[in-house]
Amino acid sequence: MQKAKKIFWWIVVLFLLYAIFTSPNEAAGIVNAIWDVLVNGVENLAKFFDALLQKN
């Protein structure tokens, strides 16, 4: 199982490198979109917990 996991990660890394080298602008756009989703999620979690603490 460990060997299959290692092979899977190598395939993922090679695919990412291929995607970056063949179309760097699109790869940057995808990374930017993923970053925006993560930042938005963290901000929403902060707002949620802030609202919970304010209800005392």
C-alpha cells in the first residue's frame, strides 16, 4: 500500500509540473482561485465564531 501511495504522489507531482510548464497562465489562475476559496472559507469561519461569541 505504501508503494502505491508513493507512485500516486509522483504522478500528481509530474502532472502538476506538466500543467505549469505547458500553460503557466492557466496554472496561476487555478492557484489564485484555490487561494481565494481558502481565504474566503477562513474569513467565513472567523465570522461564524465571532457571531457565536457575540450572542452571550
